Amino acid sequence: MILKRDPSKALLLGFLALLAISTAQVAWWVADQRGLARQERDRVTALYEADALAVTAAFAQATPQLPELMPHLEIDPELGTATVRPESLEALAADADSRINRYTWEGGFFLLVLLGGMTVLTRTIRYDTQLRKRQQNFLAAVSHELKSPLASIRLAAETLIRRSDGGHTERLARRMLEDGERLLRMVENLLDTTRLEDGRIELKGESVDLSSAVTAEVARYLEPARSHGIEIHVDVSDELRIEADPVAIETVLRNLLDNAIKACVAARGRNVWVDAQPDGSVVRINVRDDGSGFLPDDAAMIFEKFYRLGDEMRRSTPGTGLGLYLVRGLAELSGARVSAASEGPGLGATVTVKWPAASPPA
């Protein structure tokens, strides 16, 4: 019943069984070949020695000893002739046929094992692909279903804030609005991840004012950041322009700021810095924080899907582990490169995006 409910487990057990049989067969085959090589060596050595003695006896005219020295030959001393014994030839042919048949069967067995392994892997990959597709469809459906009521809740919270005279009602409405914003960001990340993996994101590059894009995204996080005692510092020149899809750069900046603020909240950091400088044909965008940081060896892993840093981070930091995954995916689609660096846990982190600079106007 367990195997029927989980086909992947049955495929895994089948593959492990094939692997165990193949391993045993290979071990026996190696041992047999080693023994065969030694036997062949000893046999040829004995023939060489026998031939040497035979030649020596022939030169000494000790012809009566030749039949004993060469038992595989039929020697007629009167006629002075020698022929190979038919039974010797038959023994050689039988031995050759035996080995050919054995290796044919063994080769066929390994071919079947290979085909079986390929079949198992193919079915596993197909099953995994179908499962991933169903998961993506489920996430997309759930995300769409969540987006409408969350937008309605957000609108209701904003209405309460406008009509409130302050006090407890306004605080609750702002808390509701903040939580709604966080849930909407999560839903947007889920939808963007599904579109990214399905190849349904089409980016249109255009010249984007980086300073305006950064200012707009920072404005969305000023209030949530200040509520946790976090200051966001911006140093981006008004002259910097990048070649980007406006929605893509907005999503990248949003996730980088969100990630930096969460890291500060987790480790009681107080500052997030956003700066940008021209660097040849690209613009280097840095988002730095004095938050939780990470081990240097985790610098590449933090961009993996659903990857989270350490058990403490899982318990103390909200999120789905999709933000930096989206950053990397959108950056790569835009021809940009992204990297991260940290000196260790509790020492903050820096995420750098090298985005193609916009061509100067003709």
C-alpha cells in the first residue's frame, strides 16, 4: 500500500535493487578477469618453456622426449612430422565458446540492467516533472485566490486609517495594513516564481532612471522599517540609468529591501544602505545591512529556491525563501549578475547586482 501511494519510493527501491545486483556482478566479473589473466599468463609461460625445452631436445637429437614436452602435438618420429592433436583443438574451441557465451550473457545482463536503470530514471523524472507541474499549478491557483481578498482587506484597512481619529482603532488598522502588505508580497513572489519557472515572463528592456526606481521602492518600506527602529540610507546618483524592464527592476529592488529589513529585524540591526555606482558597461547596485549575515560558504546557496539560513533564521524571520531566488532569476533574464557577501553570522550582508547600463541617447 505504501508503494502504491508513493510511486517514487517503488521506483527508488527498484533502482537500488538493480544497483546492488549490478555491483555484485561487476565485483565477480573483475575477480574472474583477474583470475583469467593470471591463468593465461601461466599457460603461455608454460608453453614458452616447453617450446624452449623442445628446441633444446631437437638440437640434442633427443626426439623421444618431444611427445612428452609437447602433449598437444601428434609426433611421428619415423616420418619426422608433427601435427596438432584434434582433441587439443576441440578443447581450445570449447574453451573459447564457453567464454564467448559467458561474456555474451553477462554483456546482455548489463545491457538489460542499463536499460532498466534508464527506464527507472525516465519514469522518476517524468513523475517528478508532473508533480512539480501540479505543485506550480496549485501555488498559482491558491495565490490568485488569495490576492483578491487580500486586496480587499488592504482597502478596508486604508479606509479605517483615513476615517479614524487615532487611538486604538488606527493602530489596529495600521497593523492590519502592514500584515496585508506582507501577505501580498508573499503572494506576488509565489506568482512571479510560477511564471518564472514556466517561462512566461517576457521582459522588455528600456532606459530606467535608477534613482527614481530606488526612491519609489524605499518609500514603500520607510514606515515598516522605522517601526522596527531601522533607517534606510540611499546614495544613488540622479544620472544613473540602466537597461531594464521596469517591473523586473522594481521586483528585484523590492525583494532586496525586504530581505535586508528582515535580516535587521532578526538580528536587531539598525541600518540598511542602498547605493549604486557606474562600473564600465554596468551599474553596480549594492544593498547592505547590519543584520544577521551568513557564513561565507552560504553565499551561493542563499539564492536557491526555498533556501533559508539556519534554524534560528527559520524561527525568527518571516518569509518563504523565494525573494532572492526571484532576484537571481530576473537578473539573469535581464543580462545582469547577482552575488552576495558576508563576513559571518551577525555581521551583516551585502547583495550586489551588476545591471547593464543604458546606452546614452544618440
